[in-house]
Amino acid sequence: MPELSTWEAVARLALAVLLGGAIGLERELREHEAGLRTHMLVSLGSALFTLVSIYAWADQTLSPRGGLSVDPTRIAAQVVSGVGFLGAGTIIVRGLSVKGLTTAASLWVVAAVGMAAGAGFYVGAVGATVIGLLSLSPLRLWSRRTFGHRPATGTLRVDVDEAGRARVLEEVERACGPPLHVEVADGTVTFTVRPGVEAARLVSTIAALEGVTRVEWAT
């Protein structure tokens, strides 16, 4: 088994925290669900799992002849699936709208960065961090300038009796297609609709329907 000094082990853990924190800071500044501390901890944990899987058995006498063998990749391999569950917690699905995928991907990346730092693959750890930061910030700005800003979704709240709900839904679908999300509570139907809706015309059309007492539009 390879040997590792105490200081080098601490240095690898510190590097994992630093690199994970760099990506986490970008998420924190954009006020996403998983921010600085979460990314730092994921990277730190991944690095420690990697150190344990490679170096924790250095003082053990294990060999295939004795019926025992050590596979350094077994513990580290579980980090990938474990981070998958954590990343799933940052994803929010509302109808056809999905948010948090980029943050989930960044957690997956910092786990890989932490594993690389723990294994001593410094070039890979630093390189992945730099590329990840470029993908999150400069590439995001470039895509917006190239493809334009994506307009925000709209929210339509309608106070309508039960008999008139089907007619309201027909008008919404005619104006902007199937809504992304529909919620009914206490006589109020809330529609989340796609971008590009002519709000004024939609509101006036629905307000004229029978059974509708109030229409409110928000972006």
C-alpha cells in the first residue's frame, strides 16, 4: 500500500475544500439552493472518502493468497451514486418547468474535483475547477449575448367558479399552449404559462368569461 504523510493528507483535503468552495461561491452569489458551504463539504467528503479508500489500509497485511484483497476504487465509487441523491434534492420540478439542474451538475463536478484532489491528481482537480467556473459564468454570459435572454414565465391567477374552470383552461391553452403548472386553491386557479404570452389580451378575454370574478397577471 502507498504511504502518505500527515501534512500531505491535510494539504489534499484543504485543496479539495478550496476548489469546491470556488465553484460553490459562484452558486452562492447567484443565490442557488446549494451554495458555498454545500459545495465545500461535498468536495471535502469526496476527498476524504478517496483518501480512506486508498491509504486507510496501509498498515494491514492483506493479499489475494490469503483470501483478502483491497480495491481502492470501491469506496470512492460510491461517492458518485451518493452525490446523485444529494443533487436530486436541488432539482425542482413544476409541471414542465425544471430548475436546479445546473446546481446538481456543479455538485457532481465538485465531487469529482474532491476525489481528484484526494487521489493526488492535482492537474485534474485544478483543471476541472477552472473549466467548471468558465462554464458557469463566462459561458453563461456568452450564451445570453448570442442567443438572447430567455423571457420569464408568467403567472395567471383567476377567481372562477367550478363550472367556468374548463372554459378558462381552454382560453389559456388557445393563447399560450398547455400551461406549465396548474394549481387550484379556494376558488382560485393559478396557471404558470410559457413565455411570449400577450398578457393584456389574455386577461381581458378571461375576465369576460362567465363565472370569472377576478383576473391577475404577474411575471
